[in-house]
Amino acid sequence: MGIGRFLTGATLATGVGLAAYLTLTKQDPLTWGKGVRAQTQHTAQKIDDLRGAKNQLTHNVAKLSQAVTDAQPTLDEIQAAVDKFAFKIAPRVAAIEETLAKWDAK
């Protein structure tokens, strides 16, 4: 019995408050209701868009992770080739640096 009276009072207070708001702002209840409905639909659409974007981001992160994993052997081969090249040219670089040092000394 107490909860029923509370709900009735809360409903009446809400109705009176809404009526006062609409009267003070000089709004038509039907137009106000349509505006609230449109805003609610817009918000729901934005939430759906956000969920879709989150799912797409998760999917793309998984694809990127897989691509990095798949590329690792190629990156290792490139690094090995660079190391081999650096080893091959090291004597020439040393000779060039020695020549430059002699020139700087003069």
C-alpha cells in the first residue's frame, strides 16, 4: 500500500513538473515528445555507431598483430642481409676513416 502511494505521488509530481516546464517554455507537448523521441533515436544510433567502430578497431588490431607476426621472418632476413653487408664493407669504411684522419692531421 505504501509503495503504491509513493508511485502515484511520484507520477503526479513528474506530470505536474512536465506540465509546468511545457507551460513556462511555451512548448507544445506533442512537439516536445517528438523532439525527445528524435533525440533518443539519434543517441541510440550514435551508441550503435560507437559499438561498430569499437568492433572494427578490435578486428583491425587483430589483423595488424597477425601482419606483424607474419612479417617477422622477412624482417629477420633483411637484418641478416644488412649485417652481412656491414661486415663486407667494414674494411673499406675503416680505410676511408683512416684516410680522413690523415687529412685532418695535416
